[in-house]
Amino acid sequence: MEKTPKSFRPKIAKNFCTTAQAAEKLGVSIRTVQLWTESGLLTAWKTGGGHRRIPLESLEKLLFHPPPAPEGAATPESSLRVLVVEDEPGLLTLYRAQVRRWPVATELATAQDGFDALLKLGQAKPHLMITDLLMPHMDGFGVLKRLRGLPEFADMAIVAVTSLDPEQIAERGGLPGGIPVLAKPIRFDALERIAIKLAVARRLLPAG
């Protein structure tokens, strides 16, 4: 039986891509794409060899998703004001995507280091600050140290997110009492529960 020459074989369109191809299309790093697949922002499966494959449909949803409302666009009287302090751009994108899914109206502001965070704190006056601890310039430890004794932020809820273990946190001077610490990779379900509890306590309106 004669074989069909390769040049005459019909090409089958692929409906998926690799993480490297997805990273190129999205303009982010491969590690960011991996992070997004692990969090569920992108759907993916693994081949027998352990390589991720991402459906083009999932990629298109992320590429053409309606942009979020501009930071600060929601009315403060009815919204939970949240400040996220994180130096990794891919994680900030993930935060924005996850916060949009929360069942409470949210006004989101972001900062990429401690100095930026102190500026945004004064501007946004958040109900909740979620901060990484390891960042360039001024880290989360520095931000929390400067917040001590400032009465205008006494009732602001704070959550620390870090890859450090308790011993490493203690070696860096520890954290003020009462601040919950969530380990990386980030548990967004835990953050959502904290946000909902805070919104209920402040009698803020649900989203939509």
C-alpha cells in the first residue's frame, strides 16, 4: 500500500498550545503562564511526558476578557477597598482576576513595593491590605513597621502573603500580633473568605 506523500497530507489545526507559545502570545514569562494554569486562570492538561497543553479557547478568553474597571472607579461608600502589595507583575494580574470573582463589590488598588504601598495607603485608605513580605526597596516588614502607631490605619485589616516559614519571619523581626499569614502559592479561597467576612462586618454591598 502506497503512503501519501507528506506534502499532500492535510494539515490538522491544533486547538491547543504549549506554555512557551502561550507566554509569547500573552507577553509574559513561562513561569507566569505556569502560575496561571496552577491557579485556574488558564485551563490546561498535561501530556504523558508531563508537559502542559493549554486550549486556545482558554487563551482567547484571557486575551479578550473585558478589562476590569479602572482602579478606584467603584464608590467607596458601598465597596470593599483593597490594596494589594506585590512586586511580581504576573501575580498582580492574577490578583485582579481573582478579586473580580469575589461576591462583594470591590475597589482595588495595587502597589509594587513598600514605598509605593505607603503612597497608595494614603490615597486609597483601604479596608484590607494584602502584602507580600519579600520585595525590593522597602519590603512588607518595612511597611508594617511604619504603620505601627498610625491611628488612621488602626482598623485596617492586614494579611501577609509569603514564601517564608515562621522561623524565617521571626529572624526578620516578626510581624505585629493579629496579622494572619498565608503561604505561597496563594490560597485565593482563604483571601476571599477574609474579604467576605470583612465586607459583612462593614455592611458593604454585594457585587452586581
